[in-house]
Amino acid sequence: MQLDQVQSDDDVVAKALLPGLPIALIRECYAASPGNEIISGKFSSPESSAALAANTFGPFLMRPTELQPPPGGEAWGWPATSVRLEATLRFPWSGGRHPCLDVLVETGVALIGIESKRYEPFRPKPAAPLSGAYWRPVWGDAMAGYERIRDGLREDSSVFTRLDAAQLVKHAFGLRTAAHREERFLGKLPVLLYLYAEPERWPDGRPVPESEIEAHRTEIRNLAETVTGDEVIFHACSYRDLLSAWSSGPGAVARAHAAAIATQFLL
């Protein structure tokens, strides 16, 4: 990448970040990811989910041990040993598109993939069909719930209208693959953490109807119930609850950062 392009991208990132975050490192994470959200302009959008994730987890890229667990995730082997933005995991085949997690956290015992959502659940979106590759018999015998979600999407794509269930199934399959095939992750507990905002208003001032927020919550519960007991643990948490836990937790860095995020993003 040419120097002027790097500087331009750093400027875009800096404008979307709170003071003190590692601008160059965050830019590198997105530049290396599929669909580079800086180049596409998505990162600088006032609705950007990527900017929310980068701001929330940016301080912990270089200081992973300062990251605090989400509510309900205290048993996942903290402290963290690694925090990465825009981490791609591989399926058990070559070619095609592989899942890219908004955040990937490692602890001593767990591999935690985080999918972050902000306004996405409240936008109309076309159904995203899954390719036939996802029906290959490569997911083991402890992913029956995710496979039921997968099968249901093929039979009726309208089951989930707020939750991107196809994306979550792909992420779960990617995490399961990593925990079985990548030496670095072998034997670790795979966890899919769905981290979501519940904005009261769009950036232009329009309210987000409470009925849509509740519909999203209902779909989260339905998916969680379906995959209970599967090898990849599914855990959902709102940004509001995450920041509340950080604010009252033992980590001084996380406590201070939680207040800044809540103020910046009206959480």
C-alpha cells in the first residue's frame, strides 16, 4: 500500500475512533480483511457496526489481559491471551469465502468469536442463501442444532427476519473447524458471542420501533434454544449489558473505557 493511501486510511480511522486507540493497528486489521470497510466507506458511516466494534475492543489489541468477560462468560478461562479484529477462520476446504469474525478472542481454554451488530437487525435485507458446501458431512456429531438452523433456512428463509442466522451458522462452523484443525486452537472451547446494540434512534433522528427490537430479541432466543448443547456455545449479550458489567467490574481500563463507549455511541 502506498504511503499516501496509508495516511488517508489512517485519517479515516482516526476520525471514527476515540482518542488514544491504536490507529495504525486497527487500520491494518481492516485493510487485511475481505471487503475492507475503510476503503468501502462503511467504517466512517454514522451507522457503522465496525466502528463500534473497533472502538470497543481497540484498547485490548495490545493489552488483551485487560479485557473483561461479558456477563455469563466468566467461565471461559480469562484473562484473554489475544484479541484480534477482523479475523478470518477457515472451513475444512479450500476455495470459496470463509467466515470473518468482527473480533476473535483467545483465552487459555476458549476461542471466542464475536459477531457485532448495531443497526443491521433493523434494516430490510434480502435472504442470504447458503451454498451446497454447508451440507457436507464435516461438522461432527455435536452440531445438530446449527444444522437444524441451516436446514430451516433452506426450507423457509423468512424464519429469521432480524437475525442474520445464516451468518451465525457460518461463524459457528468456522469456529468448530478451527478448534479441530488449527494447531493453535486445538482443544479450545469454541464460543460464538453475538454482541448487539439496541439503538433508540437512527442517526437521522427516526426512532427504532420497540416492536423491532423485541422481534430481534425473540429471534436471538429462538436460535439460542435450538443450538443449546451443541459443541459451539452460542451466547448473546447486548452492548448495554456488556458495558454495564465492565463499569462495575475489577478492570480499571475496562471501567474507564466502558463510560467512554457508552457516551460516544449513546449506549
